[in-house]
Amino acid sequence: MDVLGWLWWLLASVVGLVWSLAWFLLGGWVSTLAQIAVIVLVIFGYKYGWRRAPQELLARLGSFGRFAWGWLRAKEMTAPAPSRATARPEPQRSRTSGRSFARRQPGDIRINVSTSLSLLMLAGLWLLAAL
């Protein structure tokens, strides 16, 4: 009988640990979404009054929901295959990987968000040092 008690304690401990970890990871999102909801309600209440604010908020949420659902359901557009008469020559392909790369045009900027934020931080530190 003691073995069943130990197994129950072990199972309860594991479930408690998993629940604590899940709540730790999701708790920040839950509190952030709750704060955003309060801010949105205050803004709508200030803009439309406390009687009309819920209807306006639900109308806006409905249109946003339709937009989000349409975006999720959308498929990527594919171009029709060109005919032989109008087909353009394919770009040169690398012999090693088989992928083609478009040539950069003057003014093209190919920089990712992480690099942009790092450069902004360095510029901010440089400006802070200049003060």
C-alpha cells in the first residue's frame, strides 16, 4: 500500500512541476494580454463613453477577427507558368547548391531585424557617450 502512496506522490509532484513551469511560461503572456485589454477598454471608454464602448469594441474585434481568419486561411499566390514564347532565361545557378540568387540592385538593403537593432543600440551608446 505504501508503494501506491509513493507513486501517487511522485505523479502529483511531476504534474505540479509541469503545471508550475507552464504557468511560469504562460503567466507573462496572460498578464500582458490582461493589461492590454484594460488599456483598450479605458481608451474606448474615454472615446465613446461607457455605454457605447462595449459595442464599438466588439465591432472592431469582429472586423479584426475576420481579417485575422482570412489571413490565416489565405494561400500563397503562385504565378502561372510562363509560355515558351515569353519565357525569360533563368538566372545562373550555382553548381554547388543549385539555388539561384538575384543580383543586388543599387539601393537594395538586405539586413535583418537583429542586425538593425544591434546597430541602433550601438548608435544609442555612441550618442550616450557623446553626452
